[in-house]
Amino acid sequence: MNLRPARMEDEVFLYRLRHDEAYAAASFGPPPDQNKHRAWLQDVLLDKAGERVWIIEDAGSLLGCVRVSVTREVSIALTAEHRGKGHGTEAIRRVLDLWRQWNGPTAFKARIKPENAASRRAFAKAGFVETEVVMEYRPNG
Ligand SMILES: CC(C)(COP(=O)(O)OP(=O)(O)OC[C@H]1O[C@@H](n2cnc3c(N)ncnc32)[C@H](O)[C@@H]1OP(=O)(O)O)[C@@H](O)C(=O)NCCC(=O)NCCS
């Protein structure tokens, strides 16, 4: 497996991934429309989006992406066919290693919904520890 920086030609792959049902359910905001998504990726490539994005590849296949924000929040998504095979855990470890090589020891965080057992377990296996319970009140359910 390899991590490489996202490129403009990853636009369609990233857009489809962002609209994947499980990733959309795991995310904290709604998936963007195509124009917003393109503008976001352009900003990422110009280093104006407040986050870095890597593509997870293996033997020429695109497996998913991993993102690290300026606040050192890590998020990750794999395409459905590549889940449950250890790639998520490995990609999280890899991105932390890459970051360490450039910037030295760094603290990271991840925001994960309680029902997302695979994500909680993958981050825990990569060395993350659960530290917070966040409660929300949503007037519209
Ligand atoms: C979350 C995600 C990145 C995890 O990557 P993955 O490659 O599927 O996970 P791994 O194969 O590395 O498995 C990690 C652990 O979770 C467990 N696991 C995997 N799927 C699971 C599931 N559906 N329920 C419970 N545990 C699960 C695995 O068994 C493994 O634990 P183990 O080694 O103790 O058996 C991936 O499932 C995904 O892309 N999901 C959709 C998007 C998403 O939820 N992103 C996270 C946003 S924070």
C-alpha cells in the first residue's frame, strides 16, 4: 500500500467516495455538490483548504483517502470493496509516520461517531485513545 498526495485527476474518485453511503453516514456534514467538491479539491491542491489529502493506493488500485486538517484531525475512508482487510488501520499508521518524518512528534485527533465500530477500532489499533464523550441536542431530530 502507498499514500500519495491527491491530484486534480482524483476528483471523480474522491467525489464518489464522499458520496458513498457509509462515508456520508460517518461524516459530520452533508456531502458537497460537484461544484463545491471541485472548488474544495482545488483549494486542497493550492494548500488553501486547511487540510492535506492523500490517496491510498495498492497495486494501481485506488483504495480510499486519508485527510489531515490544520488542527491535526485525521479522517479516512475506503471504498466499500476495500474495507475490513486491514487497509484502514495501516493507512492511519502510515499517515502518522509520514507526518512525524516531516514535523517530528505530533498529537492528532479523530472525531468518530459512536456507532462507527470499524473506525473506532481502526484508530484504536493505530494508537488513538478515546478521550471524550460529545453530546448533541438537535431540535429537528
Ligand atoms: C473506517 C474504515 C476506514 C476502517 O478501515 P478498514 O480497513 O475497514 O478497517 P480494518 O480492516 O483496518 O479493521 C479495523 C478493526 O475494525 C474491525 N472492524 C472492521 N469492520 C468492522 C465493523 N463493521 N464492525 C466492527 N468492527 C469492524 C476489524 O475487525 C479490525 O479489528 P480487529 O483487527 O481487532 O479484528 C473503513 O471501514 C471505512 O472506510 N468506512 C467508511 C468510512 C468511515 O467510516 N470513515 C471513518 C470516518 S471517521
